[in-house]
Amino acid sequence: MSRLDGHERWVYLALAYALLAISAIAAAVMGGGGPAPAWLPGWPALVPAAAVWLAPIAWLHSRRDTHRALVVGHYLVLIALAGALTAEHTAFMVFASVGYPLAIGMLPARLVMLGVTVTAVVSVAAQSSPGARGSSLSVIAAVALPLAIAGWYVSAEHDKRRRLVERLRAAMEENAELNARLLDQARSAGVLDERHRMAGEIHDTVAQDLVVLIGRLHTAARVSEGPARHHLDQAAELARRSLSEARRSVRALRPEPLEDARLPEAVDRMARSWSESSGVDLALEVTGTPVALAGDVEAALFRVAQEALANVAKHARATRTALTLSYADESVLLDVRDDGAGFDPEKPAEGFGLDGMRQRVRGVGGTLAVESEPGQGTAVAVSVPAIPPAGQDDPR
């Protein structure tokens, strides 16, 4: 909505009063008058009546779509007053011209051309002499009637096209929303299938092997003594924790820190723990307003941050690391930078780390970029769409 829309009604009201005042002053200065009928009371008496009749314009303008009959009636009386004043004195032609902008600004679309025509007919007829008034009206009617009919037809066609465009726009918006839902459902179905496959593999391989390993360790611990038994107990405890993590992964395939915390808090705890264990200074920054994200999006960001920091600890020999989590309007950004040894990104990587991060990010519709040079450190930049949790409206 433009700045003029809220004040348009006052502009029309001020314009009407200004034209009335100009006409009245000009009539007073010029003196005399036109060939008005004897039954008219004279323009000095009609000016106050016109001024009173102009007062509701602002009120009617804001209700022109709900009180159309009232607006049309008010307009016709106003034009009649303008015609009477013009018949009294030609100076009021200036005031009569207010009918043109008011027809455009207040009348329904189909009546705009008719209002303009009526204003023109009244203005010309009011200035004509009594003898010539009949012939003038005949000429005007011969032009005005077809013009009014044409205006009505054009306005009707315009309304039809406008309604058609609105229906098409609504259909396009509904179609776009449906396509978005179908794409989201397809993506969710694909993610769910992959989760089921991974859960089955973890259950059938890692979890089963850990169960067997725990049993063997308990058996060995029962027949062992001294330091060996202590080490076996520690190994059994580690295996039990790994089994618990594997079973939890089967249940949700979601990082455990995210089960009881939002992504910024989970990343903060993970980053502090990593810095303490690796001995590398880490600066963590969260920018923007954190919002809840879909579980797979948060899991992908958390795992990528975890893997990137693990790579720094294993390969970079860095002294400083920075991790930034940024919430933008349409996306969430994750940046991990270090001042370590760097590497050549064009050379094939020996491990699975970078490829695994790329697959995680692509799985949620995001992108991952790596910038590095030997001796110049490394920067990992991730951008993923800010998809809200299922069943929750987008917070933006």
C-alpha cells in the first residue's frame, strides 16, 4: 500500500473544498452571472449547501465498496449542485470539474465512464443559453450515450479479466503449495527409507556384534584376575555404551546431544568438549535469531560441525579454530575455520570425512564448500534451508 492510499480520501475532500472556494471568490470578484432559471435561489445561497454536501466525502470514500448506492446517490446530488451553481455563474465551472476525479476515485468501476459523462453533460448544459440548451443536450446525448455504453462494456470486461486473473493467481498459488508439499513428502519419504535401511544395518551388524562382544568380555572377566580383569571391565563398559548408542541410533538416528537441547546449545557443548580434549582454542559464535528446525536438518548441521572439528584435531595441527552458526531468513549457515596446515582440495581425499559431510548436507537440500591451501588453513562453509519441524508453520 502506498503512502497516498491512507490519505486519498482527505485529498479528494480538500480538492473539492478548494475548487468551491476558488469558484466562489472568482464569482464574487467577477460579479454578474449566467442565464440561470428564475427558480434557482442564487449562487450565494447554493455555496453553503454545496459546502455542507461535500463534508461526507472522506467518510464515503472509505466505504465506497460497501455502500455503493449511497456513494452514487451522493455523487449525483453533488453534480446537480455543481450544475446549478454553474448555471448561476460560469465561474463555478471550476467547481463542477471536481466531478471528474470523484468519478474515478469513488464510483464503482462500471460507473466511472458514466459519471464522467454525466459531469460533462451537466457542465455544458448549465452554460448554455435557455434557447440553445435543447439543441446542445441533443448533440451531447448523441455522443454521451454511446460513450457511456462503451464505458460500461469496457468496465465489465475489465472486471471479468480481473476476476479471471485473481482465480488464475489463486490456482497458481495453490498449485505451487501442492508441489511444495509433494516435494517435501517425497524428500521425507526418501529420508525415512534411508533411515530404515541404516537402522536395519546397524541393528543387524554393529548392535549384534556388540552384544556378542559384551558376552565374551564378561566370560573373560570371570576367569581373569588382577590388571587384566580391570581392563576387561573397562572394555565391557565401553562396549555397553557403544551398544546403547547403536540402539539409540536405530530408534531415532539423531545425535544424542540434540535429544534434550536445541542446536546452538548442543553445538556449544560439543565445541567446548572438543576444545578441552584437543587443546585447540575455539571461538564459537551464533548470529541471528535461532529457530527450531526439522530434525534431519539439525542432525546434519551437528554432525557436519562434529566431523569438521574432528578433521581439525586429526589433520590440521591448528592452534586456533572458529565455528560460526548463522540463522538467516531462508537458510542456516555453518562455518568452521582453522589456521592449520591446510591441504589441496583438488586432490582425492583418503578418508570418508568430506564425502560424508557433503552427503549429509545434500540430503537436506544444502550445499557445502571447502576452501583450503597448503599452509593456509581450511574453511568449511555449509548452507542448508531453514526447514521448520513437521507440523509447524514457518516461523518467518
